[in-house]
Amino acid sequence: MLIDNLRRQHDDATAMAMRLRELADLYSGDDDAFPIALQLARFHALLRLHLVEEDHHLYPWLMALDDPGASALAKTYQRKMGSLAWDVETFMRHWSSSAMIAVDFASFKRALATILSALGDRIARENAILYPLADAASRSRQSKAA
């Protein structure tokens, strides 16, 4: 099911974010930033897939439900968090190379903390509120079909 896959992606994204923080904390500035750039590329690939699945499948499905509460919540979430995909893309384009990361590491680390915080907030809200709502809607739909 879509929600199970999205939850796994949240778990993977959280683990990747923790690894990025570790790599950034360990970086001395004297060594190559390639391990950070490589982890960032992996993280970006997962986020792209995940955000597309949510924005093009989950949110529209919830908005189309015959449940005004679920629809309104999905619209609110999409509106409040819709710019996050753009923010992630902007961040990733700017910090895509190990050379760029190494040249201005202090700025990279601040930008990384900001984007990881925003992603962490979105993941927490979706896990706590939106995904349980989607689970309930899916169960309700299945029981009506049976």
C-alpha cells in the first residue's frame, strides 16, 4: 500500500538525515567533502521520489475523499508544506558538489540544518496526523467495498 511505502521512505529519510548530520559534524574542512556530497545525492533521490508520491498521489487522493475533514486537512498540509519540495530542490542544486560544500562549509552546515529541520517537521506531522487519517480512510473504503 502507498502509505506503508511512504512510511518506509520516512524511516529511510530520517536515517539518511542522521547520517548527513554525522558526516557534517565529522568534517574537518581539511579533507574531501565527497562523502557528504554522495550522501546528499542519495538523500535527494529518495526525497524526490517521496515528495512526488505524496504530492501527486496521497494528497490528491485525500482531497478527493468524501470526507470533508480529510480533504481540508490534506489541502492545508499541501498548502503549508508545498514549498518544501522547491526548497529541497534549491538546496540540492546549490550544494550538489563536494567542492561547493568544502568552499563554504559553514554556510552549507547552516543550510543543511534548516532543510533537515523543515523535513523533520513535515515527517513528524505526516506520521502523527496525516498517515493515520489515510489509513482510516483506506480501511473505511475497503469495508464499504466488501
